[in-house]
Amino acid sequence: MPVLPTSGRLQWTDVPLPLRARLEDALGAPVTDTVTPVGGFGHQLAAALRLADGRRVFVKAAPDDDPLTAANIHEAAVLEALPSGAPAPDLLGIHREADWTAVVIAHLDGPHPDLSPASGDAEQTWALLDKLTSSPAPAPYAAAVSTTPSTVAGLHGWNELLSAPPADLAPAARTHLPQLAELEAAWPALAHGTRIVHGDLRADNMVHDRGRGVTFVDWAHATTGPACIDAASLAPQLVLAGHTPADIAHLLRDHPATATSPDTTTAFLAALTGHWNRNARKPAPPGAPGLRAYQQRAAAAGFALLGYRLS
């Protein structure tokens, strides 16, 4: 297994030559260029490959003993099982060689969506979430995600902060610590459901494809659960993109994915912001130098939304 980069991702040249050759043979053309998208926190290869015939594909690859390989294989199973019309790219293949595994996904042509108030991308994303969660997940999808235990029910952090509040904890959060810990304690019993859950929805896990519009990528955390999870996860991202917490709090109140389960939505937001607050204080993991700063910003945005739900 190669030494993990202290910043950035593995590159195409880090992939063993036998796997590179296998991929080029399977794709029917040599690779002439690679582009690693900006964003994300993983250390694996995650790059768009340009082929000599002009085609492009997206490839994720890592050694077989890397935990991200299991996540990549899970994502491949999810992409294959999602219902027709889901906002996701097509799976093109899985290839193994030299104790590495590569997952090949259809390339999406476009930038990450603009989630700011001036753009229509956020509105399109909310509409996609409504469509994706309006009915139970189909059986093939439910079977695909059942093989990988979901970690969403285990999100927490306020309980640990309550037992030893850090000096830099925001005063408003410190005041509400007992209530926040109580809310997140209710989350595990509410975490189960039958809807499709992407599980990590933010702008750098979406592409505004020129042909398809906004499309969700990186389905490695996909699971089933309550309809509110992805909408509530997206809400702090919109605050970070410039929307006011009041506007997004009203959107959560009215959106079909969250309006029918306000208590579940609040409990999940409490658990998610607790998770961010706790983890933001840990050392950065190898290959993800920006993760803790992101979690700190996301925690603040999420808590701003929770302020509209705390008594």
C-alpha cells in the first residue's frame, strides 16, 4: 500500500501499472490526461481520465486493504441498483489487479452546482430530493445497501461535550448543551426508514452536468432511512453558501422530506451538529487536511438552524 499523501489525493501514477494497463484495455484506449476535481476529503484516486479517443470516464481506485475500497465497491453496488431517473451517474465497471480495485463511473460534464441564493441550483436540488424520497426505496437498492451497516444512527457528540465542555464552545451551544444531548439521544430510535439516503450531500458531492442538470455523486455512504436525512444534511451547506438561517429553517419546515417529521429532523440535526462539533476538535486524518476546518464551519451553520428549533 502506498504512503498516504499528507494533502491531496493519490494520483494516476500511484496506481500500479498492471491495473492501469487493465483499465486502458477495458476502456479500449490509453489514458492521455487526468484531472482531480477540487473538493472532497478522501485520499484515494478520484479522477476524470481523458482517453486518446476523446472520451472521458471517472475512476476511483485504492489498494484492496484500504478502507476506501470497500466504500467504492459499496458505491458501485448502489449505482447499479438505483431506480431509473435517479440523479446519479451510471456505473461502467469494476476492475481488480495487483491488489488494487478501481471503480469506473460515467463522466459528468460540468462544475459543482452553485448553491448560493443567486443560483437556481439549490432549488433544483430540493426538487430532486422531493422526487427521490417521495416513495420507499426499490427492493434492489434496499438489498444493495443492506450489506453495509449504516453509521448514520451512531452520529453523536453533544453527550461527550456535555460531560467536558471545551472552553471554545459557543456560548449559545453551552447554554443548550443538556437539551442538545437529549435531542441527539433520541436520534438512534428515529434513524430507521425506507427512503433512499445519499448520506453525504454537499456541493462537492454534486455536479451540474450540462446535459442532466444537478446530479448526485459519491454514493459511498448511501443507505436507507427517514426522508429528512439528506434535506437536513444539505441545509447547513446552504447556510454556508450564503442563504440566511431563517430562510433555510422555513424551507425545512415546508419541504415534503422534512415537513412530515419535524421531530426526526430536529433530532438528526442535533446528532449531526454534535458529530461535527466533536470531530472538529480532533487531529486531521491523513490525506484530509481541510476536514476539521470544514466540520467547524458546518457545525456553526447547523447550530444556527437548530436555534429555530430549540426552546
